[in-house]
Amino acid sequence: MKLGEIRSQMVAFRLSVDEEARALKDSYLALDRLHQLYRRFDVNEREMAEQVLTEWALSMDENVRFDALALIDDFKIASAVPALQTLLAHLASATSPGAPYEIKKVARIIAGMQPMVKA
Amino acid sequence: MLLLGQPAKAGLLRVPPTSAEPHSGCIAGRTQRPIQSSKRAGIWCPQRARVEIARAEDGAASHTFRLWASFRRQNLYPSRVLKAKDALYDHSYGWKSHVSAEQSNREGSRSLHEGVAGPTHFGSAPGLYATRGGGAAAHEAFHYTFGKAVSSIEKQGRRAGSYATPNGALSPLQAHIDLALPANRGLPDALLRVDLAGLRRAGYEIPQATQAGRMFGMPGGGMEMRFPYPIPPEFIKAVLP
């Protein structure tokens, strides 16, 4: 499977589970399903999925970023650290109410992956 | 206790049998009469009241589940289920009113409508009724969910599109019915508190609470609010478990 296919599959999957979560009044469900999707990927697919998640982490849509950050944090995707640092810089100039809290979250995720990055 | 002509089914909550003897924990006050029932005697007895409400909810829950099963088999929904829901309310809220009245007698002029709620299966949660119908003016909201989701929510926050209700004193079954939650996912076993006052101070716009409509065969009727933005974990606290 190529990167473009993984990307479109993940985008479509996310929209689908987002809709399902809304219908079932269970926002956690979407995150749970995204975790399951990531776990189903083989090694090669995971590499591409991590690249997609890195793209999502830099999305303008805070909801997309939320999902990406959760997956990056839970699966300790160290390859996303440079993108997270870029995100930190972007958020520093953001004026949305959630920006300060997202900065904290991103900083925590980066700090949690520092040992892996150094290794 | 009878509900719609059905005997309460013991076992769900494993409620101990009620003794006719005066309870040592009862506050007999000046009456010096044997206490047959704390509610009937008008005497506040926390332990006996807990047993009574547990038995009432046990019976109502059993009856409601039987009716749901009946619905699935014979398509009898909704009138009989609605009756069961009403029975649940009668007993649960009636007991809370009793608790509140007794507390008012002892503590002065505080009342249920000032935010004093009795313990439920989820424990004691202040704010009931004080925030009913609000949302924009409420200080806190509650999210009924599952234990497996709590650690993730406390760490990541809540996703955009999540729901909450101003009423933090619903039992799992009441939450299921009032908030019209999907019937096939089980009863919620965790309760999260969302700090609306904190969100407001941080610049977030708090959504209005609206009445939950009928969904998934559940009648709804409770108040709910849907957050269009992710809620940072700083504003979420697990109440239970």
C-alpha cells in the first residue's frame, strides 16, 4: 500500500468514526477506533500512518490535531517530534482559547518522548 | 415495595432485608416511638433511607430491564417502559426530596433547589437542579461514560462533539434513559465533571443545554449539551470511579 492510499484510507476512516461517535453520543469511540486501526497496520503501513499522523498534527483543524496528538502520545511516535516542535511554534502565536492548553499538551508529549529521541 | 404491580427483584444490588426494629442509627428525636419506616415516621435515618432507595431502584431497574427485554421480543415499547421510567423517578426523586427536607430541617433553609442532592449509585454530587435547564450559566457539567475511557480522557481531554449534562446525580440507569444513550453499549459506570466555570474563564463559549430527544428507543428528556470543541484535560475531573 502506498502513502496516498494510507492517507485517504485514514482520512475516510476518521470521518466515518467521527460520524459514528456523533450518532452514538460517544466521542471516545472515535479515538478508540483510530487506535484499533493503527494497531491493525503492519510495520510498513505504520511507518506511512505515522507520516499521516505527523501531517494531521500540523493541521489547521484542532479536532484533527486532537486525534493526531492522542495517537502520537499513546503510541509514542518519536518520528513526529519535529512536527510537534513546529506545532509548538505555531501555537505560541495562536489566539484560540485552547491554544495554551494545547501547548502544554504538546510540550508534555515531547518531554515524554525525549528518551526515545535521544536513543 | 411494589412497582406497577411487580415485586421488587432482589439480587441486583444485594440489598439487606429491612428490620422492623428501630435502627440504631435513626435519629428518633422527641417521638420515642418505634420506627417502622423512616419515611413514614418522618424521621431522618441515613442508613435506612439508603436501604430504601437501593431497594426502590433495584425493583425499578429490574422491572425496566424486563420491559426492555419484552420490547425486544414483542415490540411493546414505549408505553410500558415509560411507566417504568416514571416509577423510577417517583422513587428516586421522592427519596431525594425526603433527604432534602430532612436536611433542611436540620441545617436551616437549604433545600434541594439550592443544589443539595442525595447520594445515588454514583455517590453524592452537588449541583443537581441548581443547574437544571442551564448550561450557559452552570458552573459544572457531567459526562457519564465508561471506566475504560477515563484514563484516556484525563490524559488527552475530551474530543470535539462530546456531550455533558448539568445533572450529576443520575444513576447509571437514569442516565441511560434520560440522556437517550445507545441501548446496546451497557450502562455507564464512570462519571466525569467538566469545569464550565473554568472553561468560561479561559474564553470558551459554553453551549446551551437542551433537552435530549428520543433516540435508540430511549425516551430522553434530560438536559444535555454538546461541546463543538475539544475540552482540555485541565477542565475534566473524574468523580467516579
